[in-house]
Amino acid sequence: MKQAIRFASTPGGRVAYSVAGSGPPVVYLLGWVSHLGLAWEVPSHRRFVEALAREHTVIRYDKLGCGLSDRPRQTFTLESELETLEALIGHLGLKRYTLFGSCEGGQVAAAHAARHPDAVASLLVYGSCARGDDLAPDPVKRSVLSLIEAHWGMGSRVLADIWLPGAEAEVAGMFARIQRAAATGETAAALLEMFYRIEVGDLLPEIRVPTLVLHRRDSRAVRFELGRELASLIPDAQFVALEGRMQPIYSEGEDVAAATILSFLRERVSGRRHAVADGPLTERQLQVVGLIAEGLTNAEIAQILGVSVRTVDAHVEHVRHKLGVRSRAQMAVWASRQRVGGFRADAPLPVPNAPTPR
């Protein structure tokens, strides 16, 4: 899949944006610093975007001062970020769209959704928080900002270690190089300091659009409890914990993350939700439960649904948590009581290892 990079005029300058895929639009607000051209060369990032783009038109953009957008930049505020986002949406002529924000992009997306409930179809927030001031103690924040400004090479490597703990040296090195190419040390420090200053806690209860909040369980960059708090402040938001330590959503388990997002968005389109004790099962999760009740293994379910075994494993864990059960047998009992069918309620179950009729 190829990305098309174009430019849009905003009050602060020209913004570079990319378009991939087709279908309902998803505007993806990338976190901190970004570079559309270099990020596309990172296999895991590209696979993640391509997975979403199979069902949606995915629109990403570099902030002003970053990547392929105009540099330098003078203003670093939530309002300036909202102004840029709204100018891009106007340039694209979008009337109804999903917003997907990562890190401080999640804060910007949430603020926009609170202001424009009739235009935002769904809100996706990953790895963010209600108050940037909660990210770290003040002395730590000052030290990180000073290091970035004084020695961007060393600062980029320190941040790579925070964002990608335990990553192989080659992966961490590539991440650091992309950071340095994406922005100057001065701009990178100003954007991080902006993240520290942004507060959207008062806006979150005003959000009235379907919302999914995802957060990495062991993230060092944005602690898990901050993501959980953000989700609790948004009325009826769904919260999903992703396993792992690396902050970028595409850095590990990108197929599970993409599958979770797509299931949520499909549910919004179909309008079908099934109430359970600890939240709704998505349409895909209901299919998985129905096939478990038929006695199929995760590998057999993966073949039938046309997804990876790891994706099915993730669905099973989410179902286990939502239903409050421990075993597949308990899932099967629940499916029987709720009269949940398998792959399709109106058709015979496909035979494992046999080609599915087209």
C-alpha cells in the first residue's frame, strides 16, 4: 500500500498530510514529533496503518514544526493544535469522521470531540492522560527538557529508552534517528513541554461520542493509571489494556491493537452491542465466543475468521476479562445461555481446514 503525501494551508503554515486506504475517514493525530516519510519505512508502523486502511481512509499529518510540515514554529498550545486540526479537516471537506489521537494527540482529539460532537463519529485515544503535569515529577521534566535542548543526540537516545524499553539496539537507534530528523532539539523540547502543560480533565466529561481508550499496561512513558483515569472521566468510554512496555502503539502487538480498533469501529457502524457484566462484547468477540462454544481451537477460529492466531488470543483474553470467567468451558456456558451463535447465525458453521465459499 502506498501513501499519498499532500499539503494543506493552516493559520500557522503548511501542514503535510498523508492519505492511505479507503472507507470512512480516520484522522490520526501522531504523538510528539513525527515524520510521515520516515515513519512509513518502519515496518511495524506501516503494517499498523495498512491494517486500519483496509477498512478506512487513514489520514495522518505532521504537526507544524515537524517532519514534512513547515518549520520553524513559534506557538505551542492546545489551541494552536486545535486550530491546525480544524484547518486540515476543513481543507479535506470532512463532515463526519473518527479521530484517533496518540499521546498529546489524544488530548487534542478529545478536546476537539468535546467541541464538535455532531462531526466526530468516534473517538480513539491511545497512551494519553488528562493532565500532562502528571507524567513525571517537576525535576524529571526539567532535566529531560534541558537535555533535549542542550544535546538532542543524547536526548533522543534517552527518550528512545523511555519509549521503547528493552528494544533491540537497532530498533532504538532507528527511533532516535527518526526523532532527530523529525524536529530540531528546540522544537522537540517545546512540543514535549506543551504535552506537560496540556490539561483536558474538565473537557472529558463533556464528550458525548463513542470512545475507545487504549493504553499499554507497562508503559514507562505514560503510566497505566493515567490512561485508566482518562477513560473514567469520559462518559461510557470503553477501556482496553494492551500488553507490553513500548509506548508507540505499533511497536509491539500492532496486529492486536489494529484488530481492537477495527472491532470497535465496526461495532459503531453496525450498532450491535451485547451487554455483559463488565462491558459490551464487540461483534467480533461474540463470533469468537460462539466458535469456542462449538469446540474450536484458537487456530481453527483464526482460519475461519481470516485473522492471526495472536489476534484470536487477544479476543479470548478480552472476553475472559469482560465476562469475569477463567475457562473456555465457562465461555461456552455463557454463549449457550445467551444463545450466541457461531460465525453466522443464519448459516452452517464452516468446516475447519476447508476453503470458505465465496
